[in-house]
Amino acid sequence: MNLADGVQLVSLIVLAAMMIAAALGVVLLDNIVYSAFLLGLVFISISGLYILLNAGFVAAAQILIYVGAVNVLILFGIMLVNKRQDFAPVQKAWLGKAATGAVCAGLFGLLATMIVATPWGLSDAPIAGDEALVTIGLHFFSDFLLPFELASVLLLMALIGAIVIARREFLPEEATTEDGPRTSLTLPERPRELTGTSSRE
């Protein structure tokens, strides 16, 4: 093993350990802000792995799109919500946790099976180099055009939903009803009047 191979091996171990630790922090921490920042660290670690694979364009896109757009959008949505009331505990929350654990276990088993079954051999094809940009662009705007548009629509819906939630006015006096506290996942709010109607009055 020469010096270059040793540096690559050490870089791979460090990036992999950092990515796994940050990913565990995303799902285990209770503070959603910390989880969002750790998610950005996961994206940065993945970008470093792309650099080790000589995929500079994909690494740059990883930073620009995921860290600079998706992660910032998540933080933007968290700050817009500005929740002033602790929600009541969700009834039968263990069902959701059990379903989430089953889905995660299924995805882990699927990925593990794919990794074991895939023949990881070195390719004899020539390195794409600068032609990789052209190839990625052709696939991006032909074969993967629909997933790209769907992802953009989902991100737009998430941003609009965060803005709608942030515009609600919390009414402390209506936090409870005659029958007791309101149900979980609800936030009392004051009905908003139209601007034109209020100005005429």
C-alpha cells in the first residue's frame, strides 16, 4: 500500500464513521434542530465519499442541492413553525414507532441483501472525465426528468405547509375545552379576516 492508498483508506474510514455517527444522531436526538444540523453533516460526509470516487461534479451537486437547499429548507421550516405549546402525547404512539422500526428494518435488510448480492468488481471501462457532465445531463433531462419534477413539487408543498403553520396565531385561553385538553396534534388559532373587509370597516 503506497501513501495515496493509505490516505484514501483513512479518509474512507473517517468519512464513514462521521456519516454513521451523524445519521444515528439524526434519528436518536429529541431536538429537531440538532437533527437537522446533523443531517447536513451526513450530506457533507457523502460528498466526501463522492470525492474519493473521483466524482467531483456529483460531490459539488451534493453540497449545493442537499446541504445548500434541502437542509436549509428543513431548517427554514423548523424556524417558521415556532411552536409555542407542547403538543399533548399522541395516543398509541407505540404503533407508529413499531411501524417505523419495521420499515427501517426492511430497508436495512433490502440494502444489505443488495450489497451482498452485487458483484463489486472493478470496471474496465475508460474514465468518463469531463464527458460525465454531458452523460449526467442527458439522463437527468430524459430518463429522470419525472422524478426531478416530483421532488421539486414535494419541496414546494413542504415550504408552503411550513408557511401556513407559521401564520397561525396561538390562543392560550383556548388551549383547553370544557371536556379537558384538546386532542394531540392540534393548535387553536384565531380566524383571520380578509384585509379588504377590515380596511372598509
